[in-house]
Amino acid sequence: MDCPVCKEPMIVLELDEVEIDHCTSCGGIWLDAGELELLLGDPDSRDRFLSSFETDEVTEERSRRCPICRKRMEKVSAGANGKVRIDRCRNNDGIWLDEGELEEILQMGSLGKDDRVLRLLKEMFAKKRQ
């Protein structure tokens, strides 16, 4: 699969038994439909958090195409304060997260800093951030 930002081929990494597609050029991550839910864990807090996602129609960010269906994705503000803006496929193929956004999403999704998934994520990308 090619990156929707820089068009480079992405590599597949495993994060807590969930395969994520990662672009080594721009640092972005593609999550197929349902993978974010698996990473968030606890169903109650997960559902509460995901219900806070709202389509952001006034953003100035450039629209991207879904790497699966090739249609334009919608911009979505994540979290109660809309701090993180992600791209979501309108056909529900998945979501695109720019570099660092997955970590922010997981932290906002009620996962503590000592959470296993966050630890794994930080370990996976530690060398790139140094």
C-alpha cells in the first residue's frame, strides 16, 4: 500500500497483535477499519472517546485520498477538544494519522502513560525521534 501523503510504499508493523501500515518517509500510520478500536481496548471508554470524533468541514488542511478506495477522505477532529485532526475514509476503509497522532489519540482515549500499547508504540519509533 502506498502512503496517501508522500506516495511511498508503506511497511507493515505489528503493534499489540494489530497490523499497522507505517510510512518510513513521512512517519504517518494507516489503520484499517476496526484497528483503532482494538488498540484502545476497554469498550466503555473506547466508545465514549470515539463518539467525540466530529467531521471538521472548515479545516484548511489539504484533503487526502484513501489508500484503499482512492476516494477523498474526510477531516475529523478527535477528542473532546478537537486537538487532533485525522483523515477518515468515507467508505469506512480506515483512518490516516500523521506522525505522532496515534500516540496523541491513544493518550486521549483514556490510556495511561504506563499502558502497554503506548509503551510499545514509543519503543517502535524511539530511534526515529532521537
